[in-house]
Amino acid sequence: MCEMEMLDHIVLHSIQVCRVATFITERLNSQQPQLNRELIRAAALLHDITKTRSFKTQENHALTGGQFLAEQGYPEIGELVRQHVRLDEYPSPVDLGEAEIINYADKRVLHDRVVSLEERLNYILEKYGKLPEHQERIRWLWQKTIAMEDKIFSTLTIVPEELNRVLNSGDRTTNFAEYQKACKLI
């Protein structure tokens, strides 16, 4: 993250996505361990690894982020990063794996705040839904994300709205300070 000179607001977003993904993973794994927590944690932190440079290059940051991580020797993490915007498959019924958790967690974080899917959808429509076909694709993806949310929370003891309260109250500044300190050591 330091070497890629990620902008601070993207780092803060990534930290929060990691908090959401880790929280969900721990809750799901407490019922039936199946998700690789460390793989999810790494992919969540690195999901926007090439986003800063994409502002200049206009590259697809999900694709190039996945490629970059695979080239660095982390193909499993790269595969998850590549799918953080759009999954390769949306089976019905929903199947929950590491890619789905990363994808969902990113959809719940606006900048560095955990928000409802509706608030995040409105932001994405405003920012990326300039053309009718873009709006249609975004709405289709959102229906799939709602189905994923239903599946995730069907066995948890909290409802999606509680995620905002639980995770927005946490201290993200400590994580960011650790990141800044690590960057100075490199």
C-alpha cells in the first residue's frame, strides 16, 4: 500500500472494508468455520491497491489490482481483489465464499463509513450511472448484492443496519496511524 502511494482516503476506506469483512467472517465462522479469515483480511485491505493510479490511467482498478497482486506472488489475493467490484458468478441460491464477503464489504463502505446498501447505491448511481445502460447494470448488481446480504445475515444474530452502529463506533485512527508508521519504515 505504501509503495503504491495510495491516497489517504483510499487507505481509510480499505481499512473500513477490512473491518466489515473481518467482522462478518468471524461471525459466520463461529457457526461453521469455512472462510479463510487471513485471506479475506489481506484482500480487503488491498482491494483498491491500484485505485490511486487509476485516477490518471483510467484503468480498471479491480482488474489491474488483481493482476498486480498475482504478479507479486499472491494469486489467491489477486483473484479476490479482481472480483471486488463484480463477481465472476452470481449463483442462485447465493454461495458465500471469500470473494462474496470482500465484494459485499466494499458495497457497505462509503469513503470510511459503514452505510446501508441504499445509501451506497445512491452514491454509485450518482458517480458512475451517467448513462442509462450504466444505471441498469448497477441496479442489476445491486439486486444480487441484496440477495447476498440476505444470505449473510440469515444466520447472524444482528441485522444489516446494526453493522453501521457496531463498526462506525470503532477507532479507525489507530489502524491508520499504524499504516503511516509502517510506510515511514519502508
